[in-house]
Amino acid sequence: MKQLGAIMSSEIAETPSVFTSILSDLSGFDSIKDLLTTEKIQSVLILARGTSDNAAHYLKYLIETQIGLPVGLTSPSSVTIYGAELKYAHTLVIAISQSGQSPDLVHFATAARAANAYLIAMTNDETSPLAKIAHHHFPLLAGPELAVAATKSYNAQLLISFLLVATWTGRVFNAEQIISEAQRICSTKDLVSLAVSATNRNHEIVILGRGFAYPNAREAALKIQETSKVSVQGLSTADYLHGPISALTEETQVFIVAPKHLPIESIQEATTKIRTISPRIFWIGNGGNPAADDIVLAGSNCDDEIAATLVDALVLQRFALEFAVASGFDPDAPEGLSKVTLTH
């Protein structure tokens, strides 16, 4: 009998090897080192869907905080449905996709390039339509990803996003630490066991993050929804205070994504207000300010918040996997989903 989640589990465990492959040869980044200057880039747009859209939010924060350029997320339907005429001179468009095949992404990328945008793509298939359209393509080097819920490809997208911005800013980073921390998390057997046993699928689950943690909060919510068939909100802690917190009850299970070195003041107001109502608080990562009764899903000990965030994606993936299996679901092949979604 097939073990539930065996494929997803093995693909999460491949992440350190994927990181090693990407980091072992960075020569592919040389050709875009001076891109922002030579192309006179004035703004950036990121093209993505689903899990890749969560990686896009990480890249958005990176560019905005490290470079200062304005960054937006594209609306493919502006072209595919409404036939908008784009004017993208001095605009960098970065397309992020595991398969590189979705027709709406390909259509938008084609229109953007025709409108004088400079197009970078990162996909897991060098022969995909998106890869071929782009001026420059970065392969994810994740190998075949068979589980419907994307894991190692998302992690690769985060790392390549990190490396893109490091290339443009001259940022020095600790590649060995990123790999070793990913290896440590993958080899920790009971990393999420306590949290899985303490989480009740019949009560509301909310996952919150701020800044660089926000993309992983969104991705954690998506992964749990995909694999366990429960509705989960993934929100910014700031947005949560602007309305959704009114639905908070003492039964609500609140997960706060808090990578090491997260500025505590960024989430202090939200956590203080949450504690007055719900005692069921979980932390993903080694940052934050957990109380004695909180449950901590330990994360990475990387030197800075940005690197810690990309490694901590492994923790949320492990939780989604094990929570689904504990709930009796097979996260490898959730009912009603397919690996490649061909949105038009």
C-alpha cells in the first residue's frame, strides 16, 4: 500500500540538493549583473500564479527594500481578457512559473516583450514557452516535481529571487549556511509533530506574517488548503488588524510566521491583540516572542532575516505534509487539482 505523502516528503527532502545545485554555479547571473543600468529599468513587474505568486511577493519585498525600485504584480487578464495595449519601455518583467506553460502567463509575457519590456523567466523547464520567450532564463534545477503541491520548486524560486537581487546589489551571503540549515531542518525528525497533534482541522486556522514573512504565510495557507481540504487564511499581520481580526475567537488557531531576526515591533501590536482573545498561538521560525504555552515550529538560524525566510519555507511544507497525512489525506494527489494549471 502506498504511503500517504511519500512523494511530497521526498521532494521536500531534495531541497538541500537543489540549493547546492543552484549555488554551485552562479555564472548564469553574470550576464544580468548590470541589467538595471544598461536597460535603464525604472520599474519591475512580476508575473506569476498560485505558489509562484507567493514567491513573487518575496521577490517584490527584496527589490523594494534592497534596491528601491517600484514593484508590482501583473494582472494577466488585462491582456488575455481585456486586450490591453501595454507600454513597458524601461520595465523589467520577471515571470515565475514551475512549468512555464500556463497560457495566460505565456500570452502576457509575449505581449510584455512586444511592448519593449526586458523579460526574465525562472522555470523548472528550459524548453517551456516562458523560458523561450524570455531574454534571460534561470532554470530552477529542481528536477521532476511529481507531487501536486509544489515544494522544492517554490524553495528554488525563493533562492533564485534572493540571488537575482544579491547580484544587482553586490550583497555578500553565506551559501554554505543556507545549505546546511536546509539540511538540518530536513533531517529533524519531529520538527512539526507537536504542532500537528495540537492543531484541530475543525477550528479556524489563520496564518500571519509581516514583511519577508508574509509570502511564506500565504504559501503555508495555500499548502494546507491544497493538501488538507480546509479553508485557511494567509494574511499580513497589518491587514489582519484592519478587519479580519473581528472574526477571531478563543478557538482560532493562529500561526505566526517569524523567521530569525524578524523585527519584533513589526508584529507586536497584532500578537498583543490576538493574545487577549485566543490562547492558541503557533510560531513558524526562530523569531518572534513566543510565550510559555505557545507551540514553536523551529526554523533556521541563518545570519539574517532574508536568508532565514527562504530556508524556513521547509518548515511550513513539513507541517502541511504531516497535517494532511494525520487528517487521512494524500498530499501527493489532492482531489480536484492537477500539477499544471492551464489558465487562459
